[in-house]
Amino acid sequence: MKLYPNYSLEEQLQAKGSATVAGVDEVGRGPLAGPVMAAAAILDPARIPSGLNDSKKLSIARRIELEVEIKATAIWAIGVATVSEIDQLNIYHAAHLAMRRAVLALPAPPSHVLVDGNKCPVGLPCPATPIVKGDTKSQSIAAASILAKVARDRHMVDLAQQYPGYDWDRNAGYPTKRHISALSTLGVTPHHRVSFKPVHNILYQD
């Protein structure tokens, strides 16, 4: 029997007076190329899409189906931290920047935010609670993970058309053998994270 995230964390907060609870998650910490993207989602308790789960546990087709359902029933927003911000701040702080931007992009500040991870970004407009492996526990965080994953994958497919050869439409910028090989033969693009060791080593090799 598959275990799916539920809405109990949100209900507990609502029972304590938090009218709107947003889940926030980010994707793209590990890739060598592309931005880190985050999403924030406030679900409608009466219209929660069936089958919400950690985006990594879903097929591409199912993620896209759920993205459509989430966008039709929830309040949501996307936040992005660019490659230059990743190189300037480091990936940890850039991921938190993307999450904060996603929350701030919501039409109105939520009453509370559930954040995937063990720490919350600074500068959020409301109280927040970190939830380790939150995308497997909270439906709001799972919804955010799906939105962020689909948005980033779509962005990398677009970049792959501009920079063929790196296989970004398949690897989303992660360091697959084909991506590493293309880095060595084709070189570093403006969308590569030069602060990441494999890119740095190729860029500054003797």
C-alpha cells in the first residue's frame, strides 16, 4: 500500500487560527546548469487533487496532469533564483531565496508556511515551520514540489533548444555522463553554475 502525504499538518494550523497555509518547496539544487526554482501552493481543502506526492515519485506524465489540477484549484506562485545568484550566494542560500520569492509572489501573504527541509528561509511574511521530507508528509508541500519540478523541467527543455548537445531536455542539467562529456567537448555555457566543481574545473583547467 502506497503512503501519500495528507492534509493533517495544515488542519492542525488552521485549528489554531491560521486561515491560509501555504506549502513551499524547491527543485534544482543538484544540477550543474539552470536556475533553482521554488513554488508556493495554498490548497483548497474542498478540492485537493488526488494523488499528490513528492514530485520525484511521480512520472513525468502524472506530474503534468497534477500541475494542471493544482493550478485550477489552488492559489500558487513560482519563485526563481538565477545561475548568477547561485554562484554569488551558494546553492543553499539561493534555494531559500527562490522559496522566499515564491511565497512573496502569492496574491496575499499566507497565515503560515510549511517549508520542505530543516530550516526556513529568512524574510518570510508570516510564521513558518520546517518539515523534513515535507513533500512526503504535507499535501501543500507536495503540490509545491510538483509545480516547481514541472516549471524547471519545462525551462530546461527550452534551454536545450538554444544549447543543443548538453541533453538538458533529458537530464534537466544534472551531471549525467552525457552532460559531463558535452561540457568537456562543447564548453561552459552562460547557464552553467561556475561555482560547482565540475564546471569550475573545466572552465579553469590548465
